[in-house]
Amino acid sequence: MAAAVGVSLMLAAAAAAHSAAGSAQRFDGPLAEAITAGRSVVAVVEVAGSPRAVTGPGGAAERWSVPVVTQEVSTGGVRIRTRAPLVIMGGQDWGSVVPGQTLRAAGKLRPADPGRTEAGNLAASTAPARSTAGPVLQESARELRGRFVSAASFLEPDARGLLPGMVTGDTSALDQGLANAMKLVGMTHLTAVSGANCSLVLGALLVLCRRFRLPRAPAAGVALAGLALFVVLVGPDASVLRAALMGAIGVASLAGGRSGRGLSFLCLAVIGLLLFDPALGTSVGFLLSVLATLGIILLGRRIIDWIPVVVPRWLAASVAVPLSAQLLCGPVIVLLQPQFATYALLANVVASPLVAPVTLLGTAAVPLVALLPWAATVLIAVAGTFSSGVAATARFAAQLPASALPWPEGVPGLLSMLLLSVLTFALVWAAARPRRLIRRITEAHSVAEAVVELLATRMQRVRHSCSVALRYGHGGPGYRTKSAGSNPQSRLRKSAKPALRRSTFPPGGT
């Protein structure tokens, strides 16, 4: 116990020191002063993640958001050498940069939005000047993503925009109407790479390793290497790294069938990520990732076990995984968006069996785009059919009446959604175990009868005691009168009429 407390205090101190250093870098120093003053700068930065399209009113990508880390910032004749996270907002030229590149950019600094972890924003006024080329893997991944988007151009509009987002995280071709529909019904996590995609890729690799009868250690190495390549493909953003780690933990928990081990892995992952970047503690995306994984670990296996064995396990998992994640993420989601997506659970359950073919076939088609284009076209066509089903589900659910209902804001909304999650979990248990439910109801009825009978017996005893106290004038103090201790009959009012006397006979007389 003492060792556990000591380790906990040491980890807390390390996270606090790291957080304090990051906070001082963000709010103090010359860079923080330049951001607050909104100065124009020339910065040498390193790209830290994949660029994200910022769509305009027409749905087209008008600007790009690129996470970077500063190396050198020049403003007003002063050169500041520091490493601080920034987000560059630039034009079309910024959409082709890759993580790992060192770029030179000119623009104006602006404070970050409230709740963001970066030190500030840089509105770029020039195209990126490349100081160094990006790593070979990153350049290859960017080229493959571009080829994949071009290879999927023959699909219908919804599939053409959704398939690259679900496979490579590229949402530049996603229709704005479809994006709004998926947001309305709680399917936004399917428009980009999430923990589910990483879990599917890792699970497929493990199955292939088992099929070839590889030993446990080599199989683990192959699976991890494949997952690392997948992360490079979609871009090593912080959200993707979190999704990969959480997805791997979720698969390990479901495959092992031991919730305790999965929970231990989750705790270690959370501690490690917070030590690496304490700012994640204020990230809503990180919180949702942790809650979704925690739901799969604690509730997913139980819900799968409750479903009758006649139901295929893949179908049971397609219901249990989104349900368990939704139960824990729902209270946090209503804090961000105070509305209740009426058909969110149903839409995610319907779309859940379609996610696996899209992810696996689409991921397999990415390298074939460069090696065997005709084979990639076949896989893209099949994966596009499934992604059309996902898009159709989102659009249909969004058009249903009362698809989004108002919900209380703040703490009342969180508590009410938490209560709804508990009731939903209880309802699922009752529907999956009707005999056990009837037995529990019968037991509760028997207990209630016993309690009522005991209360009735005690009330009868109390009434009897009260009647005795009233008859003899003693007992509890509430029943005493002023005549207590004297003969109460002497104080009774006598009637004016003489009392009738009964004639008595001596013994033996008639």
C-alpha cells in the first residue's frame, strides 16, 4: 500500500511539473507576449500532424489547419528559439504538407480559442517554404492518400467523400450535408479514423497471424508493426495516436475476456499519455476516447455474454460495442451539445456491421492503388457499397421526426443523461435475462411481503400496548392524566337516575 501511494505521488508530481512547464511556456515569455499582442512573425516550424480541411459555406475546403511545433520565431528584430505548439491556418498550399517537414511561414499570431491546448494560432499570409523534405514514409503516405481519393472518384457522391475519411482520415471530399446528418445522429466518429478503425486493423492482423500459426511474440510484433504503418498512413496526429492506443486496449480486453486486465492496461495508457502530454487532461476528445474504451472493457463483454448464444458473436459485438461506448460517452456529449440524438444508438448499431468491411477492404486497397490498380478498384467498389450504406443510414435517421430533442444544459443535463444510461443498461439486462428478471421480481415481492408482515405485527403490538395503557392509566407518558395515581372512577360523573340492581341468589338457591 505504501509503495502504491509513493508511486502515485511520484507520477502526480511528474505530471504537475510537466504541466507547469508547459503552462509557463504558453502564458509567459516572449512568445506568449507576441501572441497576446498579435504581432506579425516569420516562423520556422515542424509539422506535427496531418493538415485538416476547414470547409466553407459551399462545402469546399477553403483553408487548411496544420498543427506545428515552433523551432524559431522572428518578430521585430528579435529571434525567439522555443518549442511551442501552434496551429497554422493557411490556403490550399498548406494542404500538401506532411508531418515531419520543416517549413518557414510568415503570418500574424493570434491567441488560441478557449479550451485549446496549443499556445496560439498563426494566420499564414504566405505559402509554406520548405526548408527540408518530409520523411520518406510520410511522403509515401501522403501520395497514397491522394491516389486513394482519386481512385474512389468513380463512386457516388456520398461514398466518394465518406470512404476516404473512414479509411485514411481524408475528409476533404465529404459532402457538408452528409457531415451535418452524421453529426445530428451521433455518427461523427465514423467520418474520420477512430479507435474502432484501429481496433479492426489490429484484430485483422492478429487473426492473420493466428491463421499462419505464428508464435505469440512474432504475432504481436507483426500486429504492432501493421498498426504503426496504419497510423503513418492516416497521419500521426495526437487524436490518431490516442485512438490507436485505446483501440488496441479494447481489442486486447475483448479478445482476452478479462475485464480486469483490460482495465489495468487502460490505466497504464492514461497515465503514460498524461505524463507525455499533461494538456490531454483538458481535451474532450481524450476524455471521450477513455470513456468509450472504459465502456467496452466494463460493459461490452457483459452485454455480449447476455445475448443468447444462438445470435452470432459478430452480431452481438456489433450491438454491444456501440451500446457500451454510448452509455458512458452520452453524459459528456450532452455537455458539448445539449440535445438528445434520439436515433443515435439505433443508427450506430445499424451501421456498426458496415464499418468493418469499409475499414478492412479500404485499408487493403490503399497499397494496391500503387501496385495493382485493378484489384484496388474492385476493393474500393465493394467498400464503397458499404460506405453508401453508412451514409444512407445517417441521412435516413436524420430525416426521422424528432431526431434531435432539446436537453438540459450543464450539470442537470449530465445527471439526467447519466440516469438514462443507467436505466438503459438495466433495460438491456432485463430484456436479455427475462427468467432472471422474473426470479428477481419474485424475490423482491417475497421480501416486500415479509417486510409488510413484520411491520403489521409490530403495529399490532404497539396498538395493544396503547390500549392497555389507556385502560389502566399508566404506560407511556403520553397517556397519563392528572388523575394518575388516584381512583379514576371517583371522578366520573354520576347519573341522576338510580342504577338498576340485579337480584342475586345465594348458592344453591333458585
